[in-house]
Amino acid sequence: MMRKRKASLPTTIFLFVLLVLIITLFPLTYSRYESKATSDANIPVARYILEAGYQYIDVSIPNLVPRVTPYVYNFTIANNKDGQRTETLMEYDLKVVTTTNLQLDYELYINEDYQSSSAINKLTSTNIIQDDDGTYFKEMATPKSYFTYEYNEINNYTLLVYFPITHKNYKYQNQVESIFIIIESKQTIQ
């Protein structure tokens, strides 16, 4: 009986060490895969407002480095999907919420070419907020938008993310910036 315990102790230690290695190495492997499998920022994302609710888009910009040209992220919001349309007048608030790890600048354009000289940035207010864990976020809002129930509507958005070339510095290396688009919709009464 003593012999079995000695034989099982090395086996137990080996299995424990193997388990610790798997737990510590798997997240690294998974995160590397995750970061390299992100999509191109120019692929449009669609969200549909058919009823009151809360939605968010996790904006993924692969290989974010300082450069002269902005990163472009396109998305749409519509009041219809697959032949169904909202049955009431809807209003929605759109916010762009980011962490404050990098010194990025943002612009948001709705239904217009951002390269046009008459294009207007729709981000009207910016606040720095802190969550319960002490993390700071930059929250940028747009004016309320409305959809009718009478006909199909779609709003095309272009989010520009600027990472100025002046920030090409080692201290920004390996920094990650999280960018979320939050859409909060509700029914309105005429």
C-alpha cells in the first residue's frame, strides 16, 4: 500500500504541474490567436433597431500603430431586417466609449463622405468617466437619432480613429485600446 502512494505522488505532482502550465499558457495562446484573427476595420457591421434595447459593438482595429491616415471603421444602424420593420417610432442614443490607454482622437460621420470638406463630425460631447474598479473611460456622444415605422431607414456611420504619428514612442508599445459603440434605443410617442 505504501508503494502505491509513492508511485501516485510523482504522478499527482506531474499532473498538477501540467494543469498549471495548461492554465497559464492557454490564455496566452488564445489571446495571440484572437488578436491575429480580428477582422479588417473596413468591413461594415450592421445593427438593427426593431425594438427598445441596448446593443454594443466591439470595434476591433488590428495592428494599431501611429500613422498619418486615420483608421476607418464602418457600421450601419437600420430600422428593418429580413422584411420586418419596427412597429413604433424609435429613438436611439449612440455613444463611443474607449479606454484611455492611448492618446487617440475620434470622429464620427453619419450618412456622408468623411473626406468631403462639408462633412460634420457628429461626436458632440466628450466626458471622462471612472467605473467602480477605478478604470477611466472616454465617453463621446452623438445627438439623438430617430427612426420611423412607416418606411425602411438605414444610417451609415464612419468612425475615424486617429493615432498621431507624434506618438511613435516605445512607451505606447504593446498598449491596447478598447473601443465600444453603444446603441441604446427606446420607443417614443408622437
